[in-house]
Amino acid sequence: MNAKTRRGILLALALAAVAAPAQAQTDYPNKPIRIIVGFAAGGGNDIFARLVGAKLAELIGQNVIIENRPGAGARLGNEYAANQPADGYTLLVAASGGMSIASAIYPKLAYHPTKSFAPLTMIANFPLILVVPADHPAKDVKELAVWMKANPDKANYATSSPAFTIATELFKLKTGAPGQAIPYKSSNESLLSVIGGQTLLTIADGPPTVPQVKGGKVKALAVTGSVRSAELPGVPTMAEAGLPEVNTKLWSGLFVQAATPAPIVKKLEETLRRVIADPAVNAKLKGMAVDPGGGTSEEFRAMIDADIKTTADVVKAANLEFKE
């Protein structure tokens, strides 16, 4: 092989190497997409992922597979997603508990919500709901706190995320009630523990909680914040109960690895915003007692960064400690 031929082959290989990624971006997506969820099936984020995933598959013409990787308050799943190839074929549905809150409370966290990932859009934000067993004697938050003080050995609570833990610890801090945290892998499991009598209460997200309240399986005593839930209009807010500081409002959103090519990130953002704006998807989200998102990636990123600072301030003020 002469030098001229060799140079021609090398040039062709170089051009092919440059063209391949560009072609992959142009053809995207040309195979199924996975959505990682850091919680077990049945929890709020899993419900969000399946709702969004079904519509996304319809719009992009590819299968969307939901993959649950529960553990450590979603940190295991989030870390796994952060280490996947940055090609747009592995997305992440993640919540504030495992993202902005985890970033604020775990200094050795193996990922960062806005450095390891490109935030795409928020799916929804929502208050939390405090529930107890349906037959519990407490009729409101004040009576619950009194009961907990009188029965400290039975005053345990279920939690599957630092977000729920912080909200419950704030409730304890402001009422003086005792309470031992019992960890679960999803808010659905937390609810089942309350229904089954393994725990006294949980403060959890709307998607799995509202159906259990409406079905009479648990009793809702309050929603966090100062605005009543449209799905549970008869349930007072924490502010109405005299606990305005217990105002936790969480979010869930969609992410992709930070190194993902910009054209793919843009296509994902635009498509996912269309998904959430879809009237049927929007209505189903509202039916879960959440406020639909769908804003821009820039808005989502700015909110997360601000959320990290706010959470760090709350944890410091409440003198809360979390183990890695």
C-alpha cells in the first residue's frame, strides 16, 4: 500500500468518525429509551414515569421502558443513571428528595443534580399529605401530636426519602411530638405500612396517597403549605393547623446525563414539554393532587440550584443530621 492510498484510508476513517455521532444525533431516537426511577413500583415518581413514558413513546415512535432501581432514598438509581452513556437513551425521573435535598445534606453524594445531569423539564410540583390509619382516634394534627406525646413507644413514622423525613421532622420540631423514622423503598410502601399498622403516620406525595385517602384506607389530617388540595378540599393545610413552617412542597422532573449532545437534549426537552402539556396527561397529573410542570430546562435548573440552598438552610436551622 503506497503512502497516497494510506492517507486516503486514514482520511476516510477520520471523516467516518466525525460523521457517526452526527448521524446518531440526526437519527435520534432509533431504539428504545429507558427511564430510570429510583423508587419501587407504585410510588409517586414511578406513576409519573409511566404516565410520561407512555405519551413520550407515542410522540417519538419508540418503546419507552421504565426501570425501577430503588434504594437509599433514590440515590442508588440516580447514581446509576448518572453513569450511563450520555447518548439520550437513558433518562431519569427524579424528585427533589434525591436531587436538590440530597445534594444539600450529603456532602459525599456521588452525583450533582445540575452538574452530573442536564435538567430537561419539571413534571410536577406538589404539597405532601400527612396520613394516619383510618381508625386512629386523632381527628386533626393537634390531637395527633397529643397522642404521640402520650404514646412515644408507638410514635413511629414511615419515610422513603429525605424529603419526607425533613417534612416529618419539621412537624415534630414544631409540635414537640416524638417519632422514630422507619425507612421504606417507596411512598406506596410507606402507605401500606400505615394501613397495616406497622407505622403510625407518613407524610407522603399525592399520587399514591390520594387514592388511599379517597378509598378510606387512611385518614388525611393535613396537607403541607398554605393552600388546600383540589383533590382533598376537606383536608386542612398545615398553616390552618397552626404549623405554617411545615410548608414543604416537592417536585419531580426529567433529567439526562450532562454530556449528552446538545441537539438530543433540545429534542428531549421540546418533546417532553409537549408530553406534559398534552391535555390528557395534564388532567391526569392534576387528578393526582399535583401542579403540572412543563417549563423550560433553564427555569428548572435555576429552581433546583435555589432549592439546594434553601434546603441547606432549613436543615441547619432544624439541626437535622442524615447518615450517608
